[in-house]
Amino acid sequence: MSKIDERGELVKIADDGLVKLDGVTMFRKVMRDGKLYLQFRDSDRMRSQLRKTCYVEIPIAVLLDRIEGKSIADELVTHSPME
């Protein structure tokens, strides 16, 4: 059974943007050009070496879209240059 935190009481955010959920490090929040990104640390050395960094970032809005099932194709149709 999972522990569900409906109100976010278990979420702690450090001054450096590191976000923990009940003590478990989740990601770091990073602001770039006024947009909120989530930064994840990849512990796989092979991927990190190929990427030349162990960090991966994604705008929070994009992550939420994907979680809600929206695809890149949906975005292209919604924001057609013909509008």
C-alpha cells in the first residue's frame, strides 16, 4: 500500500532547489529564462558519458503534458501556423 500525501506535507524544497518527498530526493527545480525546469540526475554512467552530463532537464509544463497523455503531434496540431 502506498502513502498518499494529498496536501504536499511530505514535500521539502531546499534553498538550492533540491526537492525531496518524505526524505527521498526526487529532482531539483531550476529556472531558465523564466521557465520552470525539473532536473534529474541519471546514475547510469554509460548514458551520462554519452550525454556528457549526468543531468537531464525537462520543462515542467512539457512533463505534465506527457503525463496527461498529450503528444508532440497534439502540440503541433494545436499550434498550427495556419491559425
